[in-house]
Amino acid sequence: MERREFILASSGYALSALGLPDMDSITRRTKTALPGAIRVGQGEVDAVRHMVKALGDSASELGGGHARHLAVRYLTQDVAPWLEGRFTEATGRDLFAATSQLVHLAGWMAQDEGDTPELRGLAQRYYAHSFRLAAEAGDPDLSATALRGLAVQCVDLGYRAEAVQLSEACVDYGRHLDNPRAVAYYEATLANAAAQDDDRRMATKHLAMSETAIGKPTAASGDSWAAHYSPGRWAHESGMILSRLGDLDAAQDHLHVALDIHGLDRRRTRAIVLADLGGVRLRQGDVDGAMATWRDFLDCTDGIRSVKVQAALQDMRVRLRRYSGVPEAQELRERATRFVT
């Protein structure tokens, strides 16, 4: 399939996810389990959650290209039979919610592993399935997070109208959550989609709403993706939204907040923020500052398998071509070559 055909097909598939859930699925399964079906209890649910954390921590540190096959194998060989097992309705909802997180993680890993039609398609199908599982479990937080994955992918593919529509659905699912970080996460998603769609009014409005939410005190973090949306991660995302809106000074301030005040706990994430900050500094005309930041970026990249890091490496190398007479620029380009796959 050609890339343009893939974009068209995938955007339609992403929107169709909104109509996938079967809200009576879990209730029906508690009554129709086959004789001999595996009995599933809280122990199995806890196991899924533990594996999501372990595999997610590894992927966040080293990139989605690491260990995706382990997540998929665990999903298909261990968890899938539990979904067809014998359980109470309460356990079934917990199991579906935990599995939604695992499926979402597999989608994120596929998306971060590479920019090919096959991996994009895999990621999208995983996100849509994650949404269905979360909705059937009655978990609006996980439902919104899955829709966010689809929206971000539409942004990456340049399918702007669909990205805005999915982001609006994401915000709707999360609007009444008693979790300020989750609200900030979803509002920033819509702000990002609107900025990509050149809708400055909508982007500014929802960026302000996300800033209000991230500044509120939050209860225990929990185990959802949105619960881990820290002020530092918000500062990174909001900085890049401001950059797209042309406010480079504010963008740089936000990226410094992400790096220097709140910090970032994952090497992959820190590398991406440094790459983005270098790009902002270059656009401001601060060539020396950009190269110093990109030097720190390269120090973070060794061993990371992430399409976003690879894209940042290529972007840096292209932008430094115009400074071919500057020894430090040439040195950075040569160092970057060692990390490009």
C-alpha cells in the first residue's frame, strides 16, 4: 500500500474506533464461559498490571523497539486465554482494563519502533482494540488514553481534521475525571492537534485549560498512562505546541522547565526534549546554544531504539549542513551518523 493510501485508510479506521465497544460483553462472558475455561481471579489481573509496568518502564527508557515481541507474546499466549476464561463481573472489568493497558503499550511500542506502513497499521489496530477493551471495562481514563494514541498518530500522519475529532472525543471521555493530570493530558492533546491544524484560537484555549489542570494538586498517581503525565512532561508538550504557534521564547522557557526544574525520568524522553530544545534555539538564531544542546542530546541516544529519536537525529544532521564550515557542527554530524539506523 502506498503511504498516501495508508494515510487515507488509517484515518478512517481510527475514527471507526469510536463505534467499536460492546458494552454488554463482560456481563455476557460471565454467563457463557465454556466448560473447562480457565478460572481467572485477582492474581491474574495483578500479573498483567505488573507486566505492563515492567515492559513499559523498559520501553520508556530504551524506546519501543526494545522488547515489543515480549509484550505481544505475553498478550497472545498468556492474557488472551484469560479473556476467554471464567470470572466474576468485577474481575472481568479489572481484567479488561489491565489488558487495555497492555494492548495500548504494544501499540505505543509499534508506533515508536519505526515509521513503516506495517508498524503504523499495527499500532493503530492495537489502539483501537485498547479503546474497545477500556470502554467495555467502563474505564473512561483508559478509553481517553487509547483515543489519544489514535489522535497522536493522525497528527504524525498529517491527517489533521481526524486528529482534532479524535482529540475532542478524548477530552469528552476525560472531562469528568477526578484526576487533574489526566485532564491536562487530554486537553494538551487537543491543543496539539489544533496547533497542527493551524487553529490558533482552539490551540491557545485548550493549552490554557491543560495548564490550569496540571497546576492542581493530584491524589495518588495510580497506574494509568495519564497518571504519569508529570509537570515536566506537560512542560515539554506545551513547549512544542508554543513552538508550532511561533512563540519561540515561551517554547524555550517551557523546555528548560522540563529539563532543569521538573526533570525527566526516562533517557528516551530526555533525549527527545534536548533534540527539540536544540531545534528551537537554532530557530532563534542561537547557533552555539543549539549545538551545545544537541551535544547533550547525542550523549543520551546510545542504545535507544525509537523512531522519534531517529527522526530527531536526521533532523539535526540536515539542519547542520548549512554550517559545514563550523568544526563543531561537522563533529556533531559525524557523531550522529553512528546512531542512525
